[in-house]
Amino acid sequence: MNRFRIALAVLSLGCGGAPSNDASPTAPRPAEGNAPFESPARWASFPDAVGAPTSTLVLGDGRCLVLTDDGQRWLVTPKDKAKPCAGRATASGSPSLESLLFVEKVPNGYRFVGEGGVVYESRDPIGPFERAARAPSYLLRLAAGGSTVVGVDRAGKTFHFEDGTWKPSQAPARVQGLDVAVDPSGKAAWLGAPETVLISSDGGRTFVPPASPPGAIGAWEVMRREDGKLGVLGLGGAFVLEGDKFVSAPVPRGTNENASAEIDPVRGPKESLVRSGVAALSGKTYYEIIDGEGDQGRFALLRAELGTAPETIPIAGHESCDALKIAADGNVVALACMSPGGSQRDLSLGLDVSIDRGKSYSRIAELSAQTFGDVHLAVAKSGDKGDLSVLVTGACRPDAEKKPEPQKPAKKDERPKAGRDRADRTPGACSPKAPVMVRRESGKVEIAEGAAAQVEQGSARSPALSPDGRVAYVLARTRRDGRRSLFVSRDGGRTYAQRKLEMIHGSGWDDADDSEAGAVESGMLSIPERAELTVDESGILGLLCDSANGPIWATLDSDGRVQSSGRPAEGSLQLGGFGSRVLAIGFGADDTLRAWESLDGGSSFAEIAVTQAVLRFANRGESSVACSAGGCVLGDELVRVGWEGQAEAPFEVTEESFSSPDVSLSAPLTCRLTPKTDWTRMGGRSEDGSAGPRMPRLRDVARGKTAWSALSIDASGKVDVFSAPMPERGTDGGRGGSAQSSAITTKPLLGAPQGKGTAMFVGPQAEGYVAMRAPVPKTKGGTVDTTAPIDRVDLAWHNQFLGVTARRTVRLDENWSPAMLNGEALRPVLVSITGSGVTVRANGKRATYFDAQSAATSFDYPVWPEVFADRRDATRGDVAMLGGSPVGVAFVDRAPLAQLFALARPRGQGRGFDLEARTIAPGYADLEWIYSGDRSGVAALSIGAGPERAEAWMISDRGLDTEPIPLARLGHAADRVTFCTTEKRRTTPRSVSAHFTRAAALIGTAGRRAVLITDATSGGGGSLGAPVMEPIWLLTDGAVMHGSPADPCIAAWRASGVRGGAVAVIAGDLEHAWLIKEAFDTEPASTKPSTKREPARPPRPTRVLLARPMSCKVDASMAVPHEVATRAGSRMPDDSP
């Protein structure tokens, strides 16, 4: 999992932002009396969304601590003592990045276990994390209950948590752990592969067999059931643990993994509402207009001290308002009541103020407005006698309609009016430019409509007032160039003058060293649309600006002149502030999240600690921050309460360590095309209809006596198989027999159809190839005749392991179905080579096995969801021979937990099936058929945190063997080149050892080699008229192995070209190898005469394969080119799974 890291932050306030050596947290000091802020500051989180509860802990005071799968911790104050985990809940300001799964009380606080096995500790239930530790390896499965916490990692190793750390559990070494579950008392159930179910009653230290195990049921999950008991679910049924015995039980309807809790999240401040004017920040208090409920009226006021739960206050007497906007200054709250005006042209704007924090209001002015969105407020109190000033943008005096603004001719260089400067304004309508100032002093109210010729109509935003309310400020676009600028009024809001913001060279940090935080820039500052003007309690203005090098914080004096500017020396910054106080958050060059604060307008910055809540805010890409004297609101979920330092302790979660795979190559191979041999052309199309046969895959080579093969369908519908033979080798490593040919032969599999109206199926199989063709009966209407039996079916197959090639014309005991056809393609439900014969299931619940002579056996075939207890489907159905009879089998994927194999013996006469199911491997394993001589089986390849694990379960007359056979892999052979004898290929399991999984994950490069192929000629050219082939570099995709891990041997290598379009097969020994490459022939032009309606088709290129024998040798002295060696850990383009 890719995560950004959180920096080890510092908690110093010294100049220059130098890290402090003291990393211990400081206890928060609440703001008392008239103190403007809490110090040190702390982070608070107020998410609206609540994740699924995963664990609960009832505390001694009756409150409930709830963990959720999004990593959050909630402290619930219950409404009803009988339901302690239901009620209003406050979230932690320090959530985790992982899902939290378990919590327990420890002597010094609380311990939390997160997904993957990360363990956190904190002193308080939702307080900041102070320590974190990661499990030795990532735990794929975790379970907790009582005081027991257990987990299973990628390699199947089991761990339990004890004494503050993870410790290995005692479980069978030969079994890979798959799943764990723990009941409320702490008893644990454990599932492993090969199928093993164990229990633990000592906190997960040891796992032992139960007194009565569930048996082989294809178990793929252990769980805590809805009744709290431990259970096992498998393909063959479900069991529940009673005491130390598993007894049969109904299949569970659900699990009890998630905790029960009802969380009503405390609503927190939202920057987006502050920006829109529906909410306001003043000092430590947040105000928000919300819809009233019940007898509260149409509107209500939500009021909260930053970082605490809010209270709701009714707003009486405002039922006639369509909408409200708000501003606040200490105890003074101002509301703009918007409603339809007497004129159809404007809105009525009633200005109401409260001097008791929003409990009661009095109207002080009636204004008009053009649009709701243009109205924004600022308020400032003057003393304690109710004197105050309110600044309103987007508003006009109520008599503005009677005094239409005279039209002035545009200046020569003036920008044409656009946007809100509409030329079609009705004379006398409200056309706001500068704000309206409403001032109440000694009970008398004065209204001043500002004048500012430079302001573009309707563009005024972010009004602000000096602490005494006598100086007004506003941000607005200019008529000349449309850029945002600062305007200042020092005459009670009557006139406004523009201020150009120019950085003073030398302000901030010393520009001689840009590596220090706060590098200095000089030049003009621009004001972005997201910027909001702030004025602190001392009258200093603070403003986010854009400079040539990115965002920067500027402080201005009371006249709007820049005094200082600065920012930390980090990119991707998110800046916010209030006057001279600044907060900055950003990712460094190493993707480490850091945060700083400045108390001197950006001249110096001190780094502060961050939590995962800050990381979530930063990862969302939100850039909006609203600040006040009491702290900052970041986005809509995060609050920083206070200033001056940080209460949270810096801590770091160690990154999960991953060992780099060895991507070195073994000694290279050099191959030379055999002289005086020709290229064998393989044309036609492949089974999927694409031009040219498909390249032979690794799993298709070294099957029986066939080194490699490719299937081709020509234009007439004839099916051919091209192949090359495996050389025979004696026990002494020499060749068996006299002359062994590398010649490529062509054998027909199925002839061309004898008539029209046929459909065909052709498919590759683990054993070779199968083809099936049948005439399709049609009704007079041209549709498939569903009353006609499936008859005159030409069936052909080639089992390379057994050396069987057979063709038969057969009849199926089923009628035709439209689902069997897709155009001219035949689509039976199942066609599978089975032993020396083939099994066909057309569309029903019966299948028929045809041997290579003349016999046919019809049998019941399972519909797997009807047979499995969990009622889920199989991944792939197939057929195997048991005691000479065909039986339905299935590969069953229950990822991420397990891979299973099932077989269903029919009882006959439609009486159902006897199911045998076995848990084979972890959910991420690859399953495939395997052969050992004439026996088939199932192979499983598991890739965990350690070496790959490959095992085979062979099928006998009794069913699937209970003990697996370890398989030989390239990693066992290492750099040795030992080819298999014919006897070893015949008597030991065939193992496909690839360097990559089917999902393209690297397994390992042990034994991987570079291969260089050159033409038969050396020097300047070949025979007359024959071009010399350019050398081709390849990398091996893997090998087909036999033997055992202790005595491995190579049957064949398969390699793919670095540039694509070429593969090589080296089979039996180094002297028998083949290059198979793509080429393009010119398809003959159409022989049909050209007409105006249908011109003759011109010649066009078509893909074919060319194959030619070669011989190879190991050449350790040959230098491998850098561009080839560096791709040792990469999958080649033609390496198909």
C-alpha cells in the first residue's frame, strides 16, 4: 500500500524554524477569560461520514469508544444507558491511515490494532497517538476478541499480540495459515492449507486440533457467527464450535465481525460555508445558519467553540426571510435577511444585529440587493454600549431605485463592461460596486453607500473592518483590467482607494540563502479568487497572495500597505492565516507531509506536528483555509484549535519493509539456426479467429513426446496441428536411439466440413487440443430447431501426454439450444479432454464421455452452486477419471481466502452427488492441472512473503490424494543445467516453473537466462539471395521441470523476444531448439471481378508464424547488453500466461 509519510514535526517557536530537540508534547492550555486562543494548539476532526463499526469499548464513565473501518475513533455519549454505543459522537483528531479493528485498555491508556497489524497507543480514548509499531510482516487476516489478537501474514505465518508486541504463534510448519477468527471470550479458530482447522484457548500462543474436527469439507473461512460462536464454512457444509468440538450447523446467514454502534457525528465548522457567508468565525467561536427544526422557526443558529460540540439557538422573527447570511465579532452577530423586494428588480435586504451572541436581534437598516451570491458581511463592535459597524457588499441604499446612476462614456483604454456590469440594467435598479457601510453609534444609525469608480460592478467580496469599525476594506476586481485588488476606505465607507500590493525587498527571510524557510521574493503580488481578507485584533491585515514563485502570505498595515510577506521553503503549500498569524501545510520533495505556523506574518516559521487527519485533508487536495484569532478551519472536516505550538506529540509509523527481489541473470545461452534447414510456414488462423496460429505458451511445451505445438485453422475450416518432437535421453544423459530429428511436422486434427450450415468449436487444453463440429438444424424461419437432437457431431482430440489422437462422429443425448451458438462458433458448456477420451456437456445437466474407440458414457454433471453449501459458483468446471468413470470436478476460487478443488460423484438416476472438497492453497495461489506419467492432478503455486511454494495433489481411483507432492522449480536448480532423462519425464510430476504469475507478478529470476539467436551463416552473408537474419535477444519465461526439489531437471525452456514477435523453445537438450517468429505474408488478391458496387479486394498482409530448428550452448563468457540485462525483472511482451 502506497502511503505518504508524516514528518517528525517539531514544537518550537524560535526564529528561523530550526527544529527543537525537545519533541515531547505540551498539554493544551484552554483559552481562559479574554484569552484569544488556546495554546498550544491541537487538531480536531469532524467528519460527516461514519465508517462501519469494527470494535467497541464501554468506558468507566458510561461513554463508549467506537472504532470504524475508515481508521476513525469515536467517543459516544449515549442517549440511553442501555445502549452505551448509540448517541452523539466526537471524532478523534488523530485517526489512523488503516482500518482500526481492535481496542483494549492498558495501564497507561489505550492500545489500538489496525489493519495489517499496526499497533497504536494513546493516553486518551480519542487523543493523539503517541507510539506506533508495525507487525513483523503485513497481516492479511486479523481477528480480535476479549484480550486475544491474532493475525496471519502473506506467507501463512501466524502471530499473536502479547505484552505490547507481536510474537510468533505455534502452528504446524507445513501448513499455511489462511484465516483466523476470535470470539468475545478470546478463544480463536484457525484455518490453514492443506485443509486444517485448529483452535486456541491461550490468546493465540498455540493452536491445537479440536476434540472433534469438522473433517474435509473444503473449508475456506472461519468466522464469528451472529450468535458470537466460532464457526467454519466450507463447500461441503458449515460447523460451529461447541466447547472444543465442531458440530454440524446450518450455513450461517451472516457473521458478527462488525461491532454494533449507532453514531450521530458532532457537526463541526466548515470552511466552504464560511467562504459562502452562511457561517462565520470570530475568535474562538464558530457560527452557522442552519434550518430550524420543530418550534425553532425557519432558521436556527448553530454556535460552537472551536473543537467542541455545538449548541443550537432559534432565530426568531425571520420566517419571512428566504435566506440569511452572517458575520460576527465577539458577542456581536450580524444577519442579512434576504427576501423578495417591493420591486421585481431587486431583493429586500434587512440588516439585523445581536449583541448577545445570537440570542436576540434588532433591525438596524433596510437595504436592497441584486443577487444573493453577491452579499457578504463584516461586522465590528465599538466598545460595550452597542456601537457597531456593518460592511455589506452587493447591496444598495433602499432609495437607489429612485436615483439611477448616470451613464458615463467609457474611457479610451477602459475594458468593455462584462459579467455583472450589464448594459441592460433597468434604470434605478440596485447596481452595487463599493460596499455599503451601516454604522450605529449612540443609538443613531448612519448608512453610507461607498463610491469607487475603479470597482467592477458586483465584484466586491471579502469585506473587512478595522477593530474599531472605522476603516473599511474590500477585495474587488478593477474595471480597467479585471484583476482582483484591495480597496480601502478611511472616511466611514464613503469613498474607496485602490492599493497595489508590492513586496518590500528584504522582508521576511534573508534572500542570500533560499534553502531556509521563508525565502524572499520581490515584485507585485496578485490576489487569487480563493483569498479572503483578514484583520486581527491589533489591526494588522493578512492576505493570501500569489507571487512569481507560488502562494505567499502578506501582512499589511491599517492603510493597506505591505509590511511583510513570506512562506516556508516547501512546495505544494496550502496557506491560511489571520492577520499576522499564518498556518502552512505542504508535501516536501520526498512526499513527506509537514506543517508550520508563523506568528510574525510569515517572517519566520516554526514546524508543528501533524496527524493523519491533516494528511487526509492534504491528500484531498483541498486548498481552502479559514482562520480567526482562535484557530483555523481547514476544509469541511478539520480544525486547528488555537495557536502557538502543537499539543500533539510527533511520531512516525515505520514503513513496511519489502526486500528487493534478486533480478540477476544466470549464464546466458547462445543459439545458432541449423544450417541447410528451411523455415516452416504456419498460416491460417488461431482458435480465437485472429490471423496466424498462437505462439506456443510455456505451459504448452514439453508435453509427453511433443516439444512444442501450434494449432492452425485454414480458410476451408480444416484444423491442423504443427509440432516438433522431444528428443529421447537415456539415464546416462545420452540420446536414446540413433538419429533424432528436429523436423516440424503437420498433422490434421479435423478435416474440412463436408457441407454448409455447420458450427465449430476449437480449443486448447492442458493436454493438447480438441475440436468439435456439427451441422446446425434450422426451422423454416431460419432459427435453431430446438426439437432436433445434437447429431452427426465430428469430435477430434489430441492428448500429447498420452500420445493419443482420435476422431469420432458422435450423437449427444441433448437437443439443440440457441445458447450453444455464437454466429458460426459452437459454444458448448463444457468440452474437455479426459484421460484418453473427451467429455462433452452441451447445455444441460448431463455430460457424455467418449473414449478413443467407440464407447460413450453419459453421466450426471453438477450445477455447482446447487452442490456447494455456500451456494456460490465454481471458477471452472472440468472432468476427471476416477476408477475408470468420468466425474465432474471444479477449481473453486474463494479469494482472498482460499483456492479449493472439488469433485462430485453422481449417485445416479438424478439422486444428487457425493461431494468431496479440499482446501488446497491460499486465495492468491494459481491452480492448474498437472500430469505425472498417465496420472493427472492439481498443482498449486503460492507466492507469499517468502519463496514460492509449489505442490501437487494427484488424483487416484479413491479421489484426491491427502498428501501433496513438492514440485521441482527453477529455484531448486539454480544455475545448474541438468536436462531430464526420458524416464524421469515419464515417472515424475511435470511442473511449469514460470518467472511470472498469470497476473504478471514477479515470482523470481532464479535460473532466468538471456538467449542470443544468430543466423546459421557467419560473417558477411549467406547463400545467394538469402538474407541474413539480424541477431535476436530473448529472455527465458521459465521452464518445464521434472524430478523433485532435491533432484530437479529441466525438460524445456521457453523464451520470449525482448522486442516481441519471437519465441524460442529449447527442449530435451541444448541441441534441440527452435525459433518461432512472426512474419507477414501478402494475402492473394480477390479473384472476384471488380464492379462499381464492389471493387476487387487488393492484396493485404496477413500474419503467419515461421519456425526453424537451432542448437544452443551455455556461454558464461558472453556479455549481455545493458538493455537486456536491465529487463531481468520484467515480463516480455510474448510471455502469455
